[in-house]
Amino acid sequence: MLTKKMEKELNKQINAEFYSSYLYLSMVTYFDSIGLPGFSAWMKAQTQEEIAHGMKIFDHVSERGGRVLLDAIEKPAFKWKSPLDAFKAALDHERLITSKINRLVDIARKEKDHATDNFLQWFISEQVEEETNVGDINDKLKLIGNDKSALFMLDQEMGKRIFTPPADKQ
Ligand code: FEO
């Protein structure tokens, strides 16, 4: 059984994950608008991943006898100065999500909710992966600078990403 405090905080995280999905979906339209279909496809996969994160917490709240309360999702930004600017925003956002997950673990421990603490460990590892993936693309974009042909090649590479549902991950 979740404590009221834990239930409230997990509900906030469901909202944060769905907001992440919304933010990245906004980036899908941005990359489409500047003619980068590979970046757009990459962000679409990221959007699906965030929905899966939100649903994972949604299921945990239900399974632990809590009630999911869906709140309004904040309007995301819709334009960025460049692909690098968008990926910098994505990295900042992932760092923010990491801090929220860390805080949730602190709360689970304070509430002596070992099941939620254990459940959140998956998210701790996932955030390491999220920050690494987004950080690597930031590094590549910095190296590319104004080189249009290198950007075209990276776009082709990004387009190969396929969404893997979290349950299928190791
Ligand atoms: Fe659900 Fe990208 O963190």
C-alpha cells in the first residue's frame, strides 16, 4: 500500500513523464519543419519511450493500491534556434527528470516503501542511459557545427532508431 505522500509524488512523476513525451513530440514537429526527418523519427521514438515511462509508474501506483490522478500537462516550447539548441534543451530536461527520480527514491526511503524504492531503481538506470544518449548527440552536434553534409549524415543515422518498449529491454 502506498502512503498518501508517495502516491502524490508518483502522480507528479506520471505528469512529468507525459510532459516529457509532449516536449519531445513538439521537437518532432520542429525537426520536421527544418527538413531533418531522421532527427524527427528519433524524437518520435523518444516520445513513445516517455509514454511508456509514464505508464510504468501508472501501473505501479495501481498495483500498490493507489489512485492515479491525471493533471493538466504543461504546454511545451515549440521552437528552437538550431538542432543543437533543441538537444541542449533535451539534455537539461533529462537532468531535471533524473533529479526528480532521485528525489522520489529519497521519499520512498523516508516512507519506508521498499517496493517503490526497488521499482524506482529501474528508472535510476534508465536515466543514466537517457542522459548518455542525449549527451552523445549533443557532442556530435557540437563537432558538426555548420557542416551541412555532416548534419545530413547524422540525420540518416538518427533515422535508424527503433522504439523498444521498456519491458523488452534487458
Ligand atoms: Fe522518462 Fe527521458 O525520462
